[in-house]
Amino acid sequence: MRLIKLMVISALFFCCESYADCSISIRSAANGISYDFDTLNHILYVEGKGFDYGSSRLPIDDSLKNLYRKYLLDTRKIVFGKDIEGIADYAYQGLQLEEVVFTGNSKVIRRAAFADCEKLESVVLPSKMRSIGDNAFAGCTKLKSVHLPKTVTSIGAGAFCYCTNLTNVTIGNNVEKIGES
């Protein structure tokens, strides 16, 4: 716990004049995931091996969790590393994200993981994606196009519900289940 706090404090100490001119790193040993914020460009890099639960399972004290939330609320793009297995329920719901990029082997996006990200315009899914959960992208009103890899076998109910600008969806032949809406 002290190590995490020291890492964040030292990162802030070496920042420039304001938090907008720096990068910080919050590492969570509990679930093997690290969160690196490029605050200048508003990008969050999620790395590590395992399932990403967003901020819900970070074992850090309340003062650091508030700092994490501050940076997270300013994030416009999330880049998931190659060993992130999937994204948990509600992990990034309601953020002001504009872009989500998977660079590796993620297989699952669970229930409402990116729901209500009203500014989300672009989603790049990995070639190994298998399942999009219920309401995963529901309410992403600026999302225009989605290409689901051939490996997707399941699309949950309302996965793209209320995506009012969605005009192009590419679905592969391996889809066995598509939920309502």
C-alpha cells in the first residue's frame, strides 16, 4: 500500500507545472494490472496479465482512489495491452472516452463495460474477441461503426442499444447468439 502511494506521489512530484503536463502510474499488484495515465494526451494505458476491473478493485486508499478517478474522468482514450484477458462489468461506464483500442488477446467485454460513454466514436477490437456482453456499449451515441472479429460467437442483449449514430456493423459467420435489442 505504501509503495503504491509513494509511486503516485513521486510521479506527481516530477510532473511539470500542472497535472495536465505529466504522466502518472498506478500499479495494482492484487490483480496484476497497471494503469499508466498520460495526462497530457488524456490516454490511459492498461497493461498486465489478467482481467481488468477498472477502478472497482484497486487496493489503494481513498485519497489515491480520488486522484485515480480525477485522471480517469479526464481520459479520452484507453489502450488495453496484449495480455488483458477481458473487461469486467461496468469497468468504464459513463466516462467521456472517445476511443477504445485493444492491442492484444482480450476475449471478453462484459456487461455495460463501456455503456453510456456518450463521446465514444471509435472501438478497435482484438482479433481474438469472443464475447460482447449485455449493454456493453449501450448509450454510446457517437459510435458510428463497429467491426466484430470473426472469433466473436456471442453478442449480448442491448450490446449496442441506443447507439443512435451506429450505421455500420460487421458481424462474422461464427456468431451463435445475438441478444435482444
